[in-house]
Amino acid sequence: MAEEVAEKDMVEEKEPLFSKKNRKLLTDPLDDDNPITVQVLGICSALAITVQVQQAIIMALSVVFVMIGGNLIISLMRNIIPNRIRIIVQLVVIASLVILVDQILKAFVYDISKALSVFVGLIITNCIIMGRLEAFALGNKPWPSILDAVGNAAGYGWILIAVAVVREFFGSGAISFPGVGQLQIIPQGFYEFGYMNNNMMILPPMALVTVGIIIWIQRSKNTKLIED
């Protein structure tokens, strides 16, 4: 029995860093198992902070940092965390990382930090992050946990940015980037001919509509996601 366990451990250790199994951890959340469009998690931030692309980018990067750090720390501690307090430990880890992110944002991008305000703090209770810590990092080694974090954070982030691009483009005719500000995309001549921005796009309900359209496009291209 001991020899079988030792052989199994040796096989696991020899697994390539980017084996097919590990690559799926990166790619599945981008489409087949996207946390927003398939698992329907993290919808609140998709509605709240996608008025501007720069806010969506900063939020996406913040979630990437917190999720990678959280998954790595919980994975390293997985064998010493008592089962009865695991949720508390996860919350403490996430809260510490979020506080660090919040201080960095205030130091380097204060205006965006003010615009995001409470939403950065709500990363602590982001069900995507808590879900990955509980469902994956708590039972897997550090490297797969990092890949899982990168994949899910990227899947969350690209949806946020895509929604923000649509909303800001049609809502204000511009796209904003961190450190650059708003860049006018629709030429001024269009406005002189009577074109008007669609002010409805900056309202929260239109974020839900945009997410719905993305879900529809995704399922039309990937029919295995269509529920019976």
C-alpha cells in the first residue's frame, strides 16, 4: 500500500507544468466554465463598475492579484487549516489581500480608487474567489491552484472589460484607459450630423442586457452550454 502511494506521488511530481490537465485550468474558465456567463457568479460587479473601461481593467487586475494570492496561500496551508474554521481563514486571507490592493490603488490611481470605492472592498465577499478557495485551492497543490486562479480571474476579467467597452463606447462615444483617460472614438463629425450617445448604456440595467447578449453569443457558438 505504501509503495502504491509512493508511486502515485512520483507520477504526480513528474506531471509537466503545462500538461493538458493544467492547461484546462487556464482555458476552461475563459469559455466552457466562465464564472460569469456559465456559473453566473460575480454579476454584481459586472453591473456596477462597467460604466468605464478603466474601472473594469483595474477591478479585473485587482481580482487577478487577490485570487492568485488567495489560492496560493490557502493551497500552501491546506494541510494545517482545521476544517471547522476554514471559511474564517479564507476570509482573513482574502481581506488582507484586498486591503493591500486598496492601499496600492489609493497610492497610484487615486481617482479610480475613489470611483471604485466600496466595490474594491466587496472583493472580500466575491463568490468567485471564495468558491475557488473552497472548491479548488483547499484540495490541490500550489501550482494547479495558481493556474486555476489565473484562469478564473481572466475569465471574470474579460467579461467585465467586454461589457465596459460596449457600454462606454455607445454611452459616451469614448474608451478610457488607466493613466491615459478617455479617448474619443466616435469622430466629432458624427455628432455634427446629429448622432447622439445612447445614455441608457450607462445605466446598470444595460450591463445586464449586455451580459445577456454575451451569454447568447457564447451559447450559439458553443451549443454544449445550452441547458435542456
